Amino acid sequence: MSIAWTQGIDDPSYPVRQWVSSGQVGTKMYLFAGYEGAALNRIYDMATGIWSSGTVLTSAVAQPANQAPAVGTKLYVAGSGVMRVYDTIANTWTNYSGGNSNTFPSSYAVGTDVFVLGGWSGSTQFWKFNTLNNTWSALPGLPFSQTYMGSIAQIDSDNLRLFGSTYGTGNASNDWGLTYNYNYKVSTGAWDTTTYAPIPLELDNPYFAGGSGPKNVGEGAAGVVRIGNKIHVIGGWYTTALGIYHNRIYDIASDTWSSGLPKPSSMVLGATGFYEDKLYTYNSGMEIYQFFDAPSPPGVAAANGGFRKNIITWDDSGYDLGITFNIYWSFVPGVTTADTKISSVAASPYEHLDLTAGVPYYYIVVAYDETYDVESSPSNEVSATPTNSYSDGRIIW
């Protein structure tokens, strides 16, 4: 399926939703609170397209956060000195006082801990919530204050990345849509605020009257999702007069930015969910992003037997960089991707070695996109039988 934005199924009860907290457990995305009502808890099943309602929030904070991270089957919504814990199985809320006293903090879960940082306005507060005993502990204050409506992604088990934060003071001339790319190392508790490439800056008309200067449109309060080795930073605060609703792509390995397909409309603290190969975003309606084209299947495959080996060939021309090939094989016909895999073959041909002579082997070949961890549909199935002789059947004299 081609890279594209499409219109999804809007919430029939509350089609206009902004400033919502959102989290995901399994195939369901949960939309909490928001500008339109503090008590809302709407649930969308991405697998079935069905909307339903959950138990409403038990504390009246209209816009507590833009991320509601999951730990197991529970979601954690922080803000205004409360951690609101939603049990998606029991459909119940439990509140734990403490932690960041501001609204709009950024939140992310690592293991059984939820990190909660910043908030309105220019806060340097930084706390950790232990989900095993439901207690707060204060961490050293942030070395920066631009932490209002930032979005967090995980680089690996020890590193978090804060993107596109804003001050939140309301001074449009200098503080909205900042370009930061800050890294936090969990094991050392240290922030690196200078090493990583900032989000590219773009000029745009000011959002507020009297504002001027360059604005990095669409990054504060953005939706963030990691796919493979790339992080998409989508939408955000601004609705640009240029009609561009950003989709920035950060390559972790190369520390570089590129642009994806722009979002059709803006997203102000929009809810996000990820299912199969699509990102679901909600802000005044559901918009769905198909991230990538799956590779085309390899061209016609063939196999020939040799001395205790089989040689598999296929048409590997026309593929972009980052495409390798996986070969699946079995002793019986009807090979699928559930059978034994030979991973990351660079190119055709491939020699399958140390085989049993006289026994037929069956194969399919798929193209594999390493960046997005997605396979093509399979090639035709082929079969070959290893021999116990070096001869390939030709008579030589």
C-alpha cells in the first residue's frame, strides 16, 4: 500500500476533540479529557473500527497531558500534581497525588517507571512514578525550561528523546514551535542538550498577532512514533497559513532529518495510536497515515541442486538501499514465512550449504525493508535436491 494519509472513522459522539491525552494498549487507543470536556474517556479499536466509552476521569483537569504511557494494561495520565491510573481491564481509575504540579507535562514509560517532566509554564520539574508501588520520587531539575507540550520517543532501553518542546508563556514572537532534540540517559540521569540535530526550522506566518520571526510550525505538542530506526514527529501546535502540517522524520543512526508526507490538517495535542503499519491520529477527526510502501516481491526464483547444497536465485534488480532478502525453507511444499528463515541475504544467488543429499528442499524468497521491518509478499515457490556428487549431470571430455 502506498504512502498516504486517509480519512478514518470519526468519533460519532465527540467528533471534535483537541488537547486530548492519549495512550494505547493492544489494538485500542484511548482518548482522555481534552478541551471539549474534562471527563471524557473514549476508546477506539483500530482493528475493528469501533468506538466505545470507558469510565470517565475522576479528577476535573481538562487537558492533563499529551501522552498517556502504558505499563502493561494500565495507562498513566499525569498533570496538576496527580497521576491518574486507568486500568483498561477493570475499567477503573485510581489517583495518586504528588509529582509535577503543572499542567501539560511530558510523560514516557521505561520498564515499570513513568518519567514526567516539565509543564506549563517553563517548568523544570522532573519526577519519576514507580508503577510497582505507586509512589513518586523527585529527580534533579531539568537543565532547560522549554518543556511545555514536548513529545518523547524511546531510542533504546537507556535513552529517551524529547522533541519539539515549547515554553508556553504565550509570547508568540520567540517561544512557540521550538526545535529541540534533547536526549536523556536513564542510567546516568544526564541530559544532553547540544549533541543531537535540532528539528529543521521553517519560516511561516506568525500564529498570534504581533508575532514575528521564524517558526518551526507543527512541532510543539506533536504526535511521535518510532518505526524501525526512524522517528516521525507529526503535526503539533500550529495551523500554518502555508497549508503545511508537518511530518518530520528523524533518522536515529545518522542524526539527520527529512520530511514525510505532510498531515492533511493540524493536530493540537492530537491522540495517536499505531496498529500494523498505520498511525492513527485524532484531532477534530480521524486521520490515518500509511507509513511506507512494502517492497515488491522478488522476481522469478529458481533453485538448483549441487554437492550437498542448493543454489537459490531470484531477480534482485530495482531495489532501493536498505532492502535485503529473507529466504524461508521447508522439507515439504507450501512454504510460508512461519517456516525456517535465512535472514538478511544481500543479493542473488544464495548457496544453502551442508544439506542432506537426495532430500528435496522447498523455498520462497521475500524482500525485506530493514528500516521499517517489513517484508514483501513471497516469490514463487521453488524446489531443489542436493546431490552426493560434484557432477552437475554434464558429460565432460
